[in-house]
Amino acid sequence: MWGYVIRRVGQAVIVVIGVALVVFIMTRLLPGGPARAILGVRATRQELANWERQNGYDEPILLQFFNYLRQLLSGNLGFSYHLNQGVASLIAENLPKTLILVGTSTILALLIAVPLGIIQAIRRNRPEDYAITGFAFVLYSMPSFWLGLILISVFAIGLNWFPAIAPEGPISSYLSNWNGLVLPVATLTLITVASYSRYMRSSTLDSLVQDYIRTARAKGLNFRQVLSRHVLRNSLIPIVTLVGLSLPAIFSGALITETVYNYPGMGLLFFNSALERDYPTLLGVTLVVAIATVAGSLLADLLYAVVDPRVRY
């Protein structure tokens, strides 16, 4: 088991370095470049050349990348010239807010989707199944920005129950302004429930027809005991995969939802950095997402052994 973990961690390091290299080269090949983005469109060629020479942008790309890796090892993610702030401090400010938004919606979606999927499987081809399936299809096919606008129109503008804009300011103020989180969290939760419930329904249907279920019933276990001891645990395997693959989204933020509600998270930070061509911030956010991606994949593989004891590495 530990040998497998060590190998996967080594592979994860290689993947993260590879992603950082690709993104680093792409930012250097974009039209204009960092010098133009920082100095503006009125800067002369001589001014651009002087800036690139002072900041090492006239060196070979691979040498620039190795210098960037050396800075990363010392904890330096670069400096945002647009926001006049270190990239590490920007991520430290925005990441907890994204974890609150996307993490809360993911947990709520699991708590809702798992029971719904089981109910659909048990009541297959009955009115309950058709109703939940139809509702899930509507949410699954609905763009997140459209669902967000509907919730704003109904609950913020029409009923005036919740604010249309997410809380601003430090993370400590979110507890006192929790009502501003309701609509963003609800938007992500509803869309995620639609996806998770369909996987849970299919997985539960597959488990209900297995031989071990008939054996458990033959031994005298009632249906509730079979569900809790056998069906639920085996049906959660696809959900474990989805949770592991959703870890990058939890760290990167929901770009569209954060933009609709002006939520100051990682998604909005990345979006604004792309508009302003803030390359150090783009690199820093991409690096965090790459780490979260490989960590989520590793976490999903390890959770297989917890959910299904037959799985061993």
C-alpha cells in the first residue's frame, strides 16, 4: 500500500511540474506578453525591452522556468503587478472563501443526492422515480449562470429574502453575513445534486441485482439491513470517484457562479487575472489547481480501499 502511495506521489509531482511548464510557456507565447500588460499599450519598444531585461524575460524560456521553480521551492509564487500584491497572499485570501462556497455545496449535494438516488432505485419506474429524474434532468441541463439568475430574480428581487451579491470583506465577516451565501451555495448544490443522484441511482440498481444481495436476503436480513450494510457501501464507489474528481473544482472555484454573484473566490480571481493578463496570478492559481487535481485522483484511489475492502493496491 505504501509503495503504491509513494509511486503515485512521485507521479503527481511530475504531473504538476509538467502542467506548470506548459502554462508557463503558453503565458510567454501570448500576444503582448507580461511587459505589455504591465506597462500598457503606450509603452515604447525600448521601454518594453528594458523591462524584460530587468526582470529576466529576455532569457531562454527554460531558464526562466527553472528560475520560477527555484522561487516556488522558497515559497515565492510571484508578484501580481496588477493588484500590487504577492500571489501567495492573494491565494491565501481567496482560497478559504472558495472552500466555503464550493466545499459546502459539495457536502450538501452529497447529503441530498445519495438518499435521492437510493429512493429512485428502490422505486424504479414509479411516479417518485419519474418525478426526481425529470427534476434532475432539468437542473443538469441548465447552465449555472441561468439558474443563478433565476434564483436572484425570485428570491433576491421578487421575494427580497436574500441579497443578490455575495458577502464582501474578510472571511471572518461571512458568519454575520451568512444570508449572502445562500443563493451561491444553492446554485452549485442544485446542479451538483442533479449529477450525483443519477450516478447513485445507476450504481444502486446495479448493486440490487448482485448475488450477494440475494444471499443476504436468504440469510434473513430485512431490506433495511441489506441497504445499509451491503447496497449503500458498494453503491458509493462511483460517488467516491466523483468526489475525488471534484476536488480541483473545490480549490479552483466555480468561475461562472462566482462571477454571477461577484463572489471573491479563486474562480473570480482567475477570471479577472485573465482579463488583465496578470500572468503570475494565472500561474499561481493554475499550480494550486494542478496540485488539487492529482491529490483528488490519489484520494479517490485510496478511498476505494475504504469503501470496498476487496480493492487493495
